[in-house]
Amino acid sequence: MPNPGLALDAILKRFGITGASIARRAGITQQTMNRYRHGGNMNLDTFQRISQALPDAAAIAWYVSISGKELVYVKPIESKPT
């Protein structure tokens, strides 16, 4: 399984999100965020707080990137008017 902090770093870069903004919203210090982004261990409480601080699309991308699975989008079938 990929390191969650390293995966977070890649997601923040991909979405153009600053670590400082997520740290502030998650209630952690910038120093702590930097430690995680460089591969430091993250506890479950902090993982959840960071997840909730991320925009939805970035949080989903982060979950998928650490799950080792590929995210497949299936377009909903449109109903025909009656």
C-alpha cells in the first residue's frame, strides 16, 4: 500500500492545493503537514481530519491512490422521458 502522506503530497500538487490551507482547515500545524507529505507516520484521527479538509474530488483521489485500486467512472444511464 502506498504511503498516505506521499500520496497526499501528489494529490495536493495535482489539484493545486497548498498544504498550509489543508493544515489550517484540518487543525494541524504546517510542520505536521510537511512531515506527513514527506512520508511521516499519520494516525487515524489526523487522516480523517485531513480527509474532511480536502475538497471532495481531492479526497476521493487520495483514497483511491492509497487503496491500490483504479477508480472507474461509469456514466449513469439517462432515463427517457415518458
